[in-house]
Amino acid sequence: MRRLQAPCVPRPSLSQWRRPCWGSTPFAILYIADLNAIGGGTGHLEVVERLHRQHQRVSLWIDRGLTGIGRLMRVARPVIGSESVADLDQWTNLKARLGAPVLSLDY
């Protein structure tokens, strides 16, 4: 997968992004799609954990597919992309296990 770049960030790095885009007014919620994890790679859970430690007042909403959800729940609210869910039974089980996940509809 090719990484996306934001206009305010010269390199695709969360640490590079944080300063110019946040400035002096941080967001209340930050949504991150970990495309490496969604695509079956290792992902960037360590980066998410570091962001949580550095910005504990920010609610992190993270889509990592179904990879490492237990560990993710300690630092962020899981976002489950519709492409990761096979059927309604799996979604029902995920909701019961995760409490209040965010559903991201991709169509």
C-alpha cells in the first residue's frame, strides 16, 4: 500500500504530523486508519501507544482491521471497518466483546 500524505506534513510520519497540524489547539478526537495492519502487516500499534502516553486528553479512534484489538483497547477506541467483518453474527460478537466500537462503513 502506498502511504498518503497530508499537505501540512512533508513526510508520512505521525511524529512529523503532530506539530504542524495540531498547533496550539489539539483535537478532542483523532481517527487513525493503520493501513499496514488493515492490509495484514504488523501495523503501528507502538506509535498509537506512544501517542496515547503523550496526549492522554485526546480520544484515539483507531482502525487496525481485527488485528491486536485487545491490546488496542487499553489505549484507544477500536474502529471496525465494514470490510473487516464477514457477517452480522461476527459484528454482533465484536460489539459484545468490545462494548462500544465505532463502525466505519466503507462502500
